[in-house]
Amino acid sequence: MERLIYSHDFASLPKLALLQWKMIPDFVALPKTVEEVSRLVQFAYEAGLPIIPRGGGTGLVGGAVPNRGGILLDLRRMDRVESVDPERRTVRVQAGRAWKELADLVASRGMFLPVVPLGAPASTIGGWIANGGVGIGSYKYGDARDYLVEMEVVLPSGEIVHTADRTVDLAVAYANLNPAFFGSEGTIGVITSVSLQLLPKPESLTPLSYSFKDLWAARDVPGAIAGSDLEPYHAAVMDPTHLALVKAVRPDSPEPQGLVNVVFEGPRDEVTASEKEMDALVSGLGGKKLAETLARSQWEGRFDLYPARRISGGLVITQAEFPVARFPDMLRRTSRIGKKLRMQVAVNSFLVDGNSVAVEPYFLMEEQAPLGPLTLAFVKKFGDAAFALGGHPRGLGLFTAFNFRKMHRGATGIYEAVKSQLDPYRKMNPGKMTEVWTRYDLPIVNVIPPEIMGFGLDVAAAVRRLKPTSDRYVTIETGGR
Ligand SMILES: Cc1cc2nc3c(=O)[nH]c(=O)nc-3n(C[C@H](O)[C@H](O)[C@H](O)COP(=O)(O)OP(=O)(O)OC[C@H]3O[C@@H](n4cnc5c(N)ncnc54)[C@H](O)[C@@H]3O)c2cc1C
């Protein structure tokens, strides 16, 4: 039973997938020290077993799920904050600590961890770094890589290495190997602890919320913010379907509408000036400012976006980033794909930086219904739309590995060279990046070529389109607004 719990991450995967992948690990290990991790990695090599690092299991694409069994390393017991240095404003923390816990802790010491994922209560330091993620704070401050002073990593050989000199401040550091492990999805090393650069705690933080008739009416907001001199800490757009799904579970939440949440932080006078500028920008686009209490409750609930999971037997979130100028096109395409596949899809988005926006559609599904898994075709079609608009889907795992070559093009060979150098026997989280391994270690059936995997999902989409009725979990009334 305990091993079964580790056979999936946040993504809903049908039982049918067990025919293709051995997702239940043979062993689960919960190390507490880097030495234990190193010995476990060496043991896996000697025993000829795959080894899969796992943090909070909040990944969306089966990255922390075995495909051929093996040893799963649950790193959440490695959650010690080893030191906080208020003078250099750095923190040393083990990789299994959740981002929110760390952010709260440094805030209690008067400092600021500027970027965290939207899944911060459960997502771990090592997991988000291994995912190369972006999240809250990225528009103004970049991604976690920009705050990484140094990491301790256990290589596939069991060797413990440091990626840089931890006594050197980030601002003056020159050579380091942080980028090699950032976004490497646990395939070339297990991150066991990291040093992060912190910032002074901002003087004030003001969340603002604006209402639009629907999502389409708010389509120009991300582009307008990116084209202005405003520098919000976070800027998100939510659609009426999302709000209707939340309302179905929490009746006191806001009515379905196009909702724009923007947060400014910094010196008080700068925040006040930004608020005025933002008000004018939104009013020029036809939006209406909402009450301060609503804006504050939106900010406080920022980590709690998917309560609707409870309505059905599964919830699938997918993500893509693409040029901010293409946001309206992306909305149009996403809605068209949802309609064609007869699915009710909610669309949340946030600005990543001045050039790109992250769009995160999600949908409910019945994981155990015979045809429920066909909805996964949406993930493929949405990813294709992102590529077509000059962007790319985010996240590589069991069911998105077919995207690697398209996402990284020429760099695919570099990744493969690094992988075969560091992990010649392909034991560390194998068969999920450039190729998809099956559970069968036999010739011909051992690998699903990425094209076949993508083709399978295209077939699922074709079958979905034959469905006579649409799946609908909530009815949406946008009222006057
Ligand atoms: C509600 C919610 C909100 C989210 N918000 C965001 C967001 O804002 N931005 C974003 O980018 N993503 C987001 N995600 C996706 C996902 O949560 C993040 O990518 C997340 O940070 C993964 O962290 P985790 O600890 O759960 O990793 P897991 O899911 O356990 O693992 C993810 C990958 O990292 C590897 N890994 C885990 N720990 C280590 C380690 N110590 N060393 C080496 N490899 C490791 C695993 O093998 C796997 O490939 C969200 C997901 C949910 C459910």
C-alpha cells in the first residue's frame, strides 16, 4: 500500500498505464543524510536497479514516478535548515524542505525568499530546482536559478560534489555548475542541499484584484503590463471556469468572471504609485477594481488553486510558456481544443517575465472510467499549440518526454552527452527525457519512440472528437460581470 502511494505524482494516470510502466517502486527509501543518499545510489548501481529521486510529488507529468520499478528516494525527511546567515543574507537548506516553510522561516528573520512555486506548501527545494520552475515572484526577480549560490549533489556514481564555492557571494561568483542541474529532472544527480541568496524583506506588499466580463475581455492585460514600466511581483489571470469550479466547492468564493490578480511589493511610495498606474491601465482596458478584502483573500489563497479536484475522480494540470504577445491567440486555441475534445477546461495564467506568459489549463476527469484517460489528449494538443505559437510546454516526465527534442532542439545532443558521461548505465531516473522506457526490459518493446507516444495521444484526440456530448462539471453564469 505504501509503495502504491508512490506510483503517481499530482497527475492523474489511468490504471491502464500500469500495463506500459511499472510505476510502483520495488523499494522506497527515506534518507536523512547525504551519506545515506550516496550509499543508496551506489547500492542501486550494484543491484542494477533504477533510482528515482522524489520531493513533494507535486510534479504534473510523472517525473518522479518509476517506469521500470527500482528504488524511489523520498527526500522529504531531508528538510533541515542548516544555517541562516543574516549578514550575507543566505540560507543553507536540505533539499526536502518545502518552499513555503522556508519562505516563512526567512520572513520571520526579516529576510525575503523572492521566488517560490505556486505549489510551495508541498513542493520541495530540490524538486522545483530539478524542474527548472518559474512561479510567484518570477516577473520581478527571475527564477530559482538566479538565487542559487551553490548545491550539493550526489552523482549517479555515488560521488558527492559541490557545484560552486559556497563561501563566494552570488554577485561575484563566476564559475559554477548550478545550471547543469537546474531543470535536469533528477536524471544526472540527486540534489541534497542548497545555499540560496535572500533579499531584504520588502517594506510593503499590496495585492490588487480586477474584474472583467470574461477571460477574453482580459486578454490584453498581460501584454499591457509587459509593455509598461510596471514591475509587479506577481500578475495572474483567471477564467470564469476556474472560478466556477472553485465556487462549486467553496460557495463563498468570488463569482465566475475574468479575474486579474496583481501584486506589488517594495518601498511604500513606489507601491502606491504602481497601484495608481495599474488602476489606470486596467480601467483603460475595460476592467473594474475589486474590493481590497477580495484582493487580500486571493493573495492569501494563492497556493490553493485546485480545490475542485474533489469533484471528480481526477484532475490534470498542464503548462506551457510562450510569447506574451501571443496570449490572445493562445486563449483562442486553448478554447478551441477544449471544444473539439468536448472538455470543460479552466485556464489560469501568470506572467513569467516581460516576454513570456505561462498558461496552465486544467480539467477534471474520471481516471477510472474506461474512456476517461482519452482526455490526456488535451495535454498533447495544447503542447502542439504552444509550439505553433513560438512557445513550449513545461515539464518532462513519463507522458511528455516526446516533447524534449522539439523543446531543446540542438541541445538534445548536449544533454545526451552529459547523461551518458555521468550515468553510463542509465540508472538515475531513466527513460523519461529523450526516450520513453516501458516496463519491459526486452528488445523492441523496451522503448516507446517519442513519435509513437505523440501519435497515440493524437489517436486519443481523434476518438474524443467522436464523443456526442461534452463533459461538463460546472455551469457558468458570468452575470453582469
Ligand atoms: C498546485 C501546484 C502548483 C504548481 N505550481 C508550479 C509553479 O508555480 N511553477 C512550476 O514550475 N511548477 C509548478 N507546479 C509543478 C510542480 O509542483 C513543480 O515543478 C514542483 O516544484 C515540483 O516539486 P516537487 O518537490 O513536488 O518535485 P517532484 O514532483 O517530487 O519531482 C519533480 C521532478 O524533480 C525530480 N526531483 C525531485 N527532487 C529532487 C532532488 N532532490 N534532486 C534531484 N531531482 C529531484 C524528480 O525526479 C522529478 O523528475 C505546480 C504543481 C501543483 C500541483
